Amino acid sequence: MGPDSQNEDVILAANLHSGPRKYASLVYVNSKGEEVWRDSYIEEDSYRGEGNARITTLLDGEHFMLSWVMDTLNTEVIDRDSPKFIKYNLSGDIVNSYKIPAPFLAPVDVFSITKAMNGDIIATGRARVSQSPGHGVIFRFSPDGELRWMKLYYDGGHGVHHDPTQFDLNMNFYDAVELPDGSILAGGRRVDTVGLGFANINAWLVRLDADGNCLDPDACGQLEVTEVVITSSSDPMVEVEQMSLFPNPTRDRVYIRQLPDEPGELWLFDSDGRLLKTRTEVRTEESFDLSEFPSGLYFVEYRSGDGRKIIQGKVLKGK
């Protein structure tokens, strides 16, 4: 849940299931408690997402962001277990999206995203690297999706019997905040094995500079910081257009015209984000028969084969 600090409106986000798919359901509620709009985001082949449909507070009173985890079954390394960030306007339309490749083929879980004073986005979470159940991970990127840095963190002084070669540490960052001096305070938890079958679960607080390095090396002990040299895969050229649907409202069939003459897919969703119909061979003129469905709000989305063009529309089915 993310509030808009300017007008006290609220965005609600939750993970829901529809058959094998998991998707994020988004609801925009105004300060009077009235629902303004409801929409959904579905990663077509997404297989993970537990706890990852998380949003930050509304950016500048005009935008909000959703983080998502890409398909674990994708055979391309750049997509497997990679966090994806989607920027919306307050009407629920996608402005742009970009993903951060997972480091060292390690699954990455995003637990929080927050806005820095200069407009950057700071994301925190966990990366399951090598034999370790989890390293803390923090990455910072510009409002346009340019990755500034991504770093992994673990405390080498708290492994098995304090042996830093034994990566049994389950570390993660649940949140981070930028302090007035520009430094970053990251907090989470750390599971430290102290003996056979015994472990301590401890709070974990680390203060970093603006570049993600330990602010005071003397106070950091054996904190190990690993910089991951990768770049974000931005989709700044994704075109999001509004779809013209008619008649609207309709009692039975809705028509879509002037669709691109290129490979793509057309989807029909209900207001809860359930996928109702799919067209994999899309003509420039299409239609959906809604007569079999109850009255309510429905969503139609076209996505080009290369993912760079998205056309969205909403239609109201009357009685």
C-alpha cells in the first residue's frame, strides 16, 4: 500500500492467482475511501512473485512504481529471476518499465523500493548467491531506469563458527531510507549459525554512503561489499497508447480498430485481472463477444511481439 503524500490518496497492490498465473492487482482509492480505478499487471509467463508486488509511495504526486520478478522458467539469463520495475501514472497507464538482470544467475527478491531526495529509486532485498540462502542486495537507479550501482552484502564475521568461507548466512534487507546527509540506512535480518542445529536470528542495520559503500569502515567489521557490474535493461521506448473501443458501453460485442499490422497478442481481462480471452494472431480490426460475461468493467490490451508497443482500453458491459 502506498499513500500519495500530497492528497492522501492510496494505491493498494496485492498478489493474486488465476490458474497457473500470478498477477498484481492494483486499486486506486481517493482520500474519501472511494475506488477511482482498478487494474492488473500480468507478466504473461511469470511463475514467481510471492511478496514481490510491492509499491513505493507515489512519486511527485504523479507516478507510482511496482516491482515484479520475471519468469523463472525463461531460458534467457537476462530474464530469469530478474526484478522488473514498472512506472505508472495515476490513471493506471504504464509510462515505462525496465528490469535489472539477476547477478551471477542468483534469484533476486525485492522487498522494498523507495525514493531518494534527488528522485533516484533505491531498492532492497535478497540475492541467493552460491551456497548462501541469501545476501543482502541494494541497487540504485535513476528515474529513467539507468542503473547507478548494484551491490551485495554479507558479514564475513558471522558464518559457521565465524568462518567466512562457510556461506550459511541468510541475510536480507527489508527496507532502506536515505538520511538528510545523503547516506543510506538499510535494515533487515540475518540468520547466524552458532553451532550444529542452532542459529540466531538478528536484526541487521548497515549505514552506507550514497554509493552503497560502508560509511565508516571502522564500524563495519567484516562486512563484505561486492559490486555487481551490470546494466539495467531499460524499455524507455515502450509506447503505451490508449485503445479506442466501441460501442462503449456495450451489451454484447466490443470492436477494436486500427491495431498495428505486426505480430502481437490481444487479451481480454475482467476487473479482477482474470484473463478471459486471448488472440495470438491479431488483425488490424478485432472484436470480443462479451455476451457470455456478467455486467461490469473489462480491459483489453494489445502487446506487440517485441514488447515495445502496448495499447490498452477499458469497456463497460451493461445489462
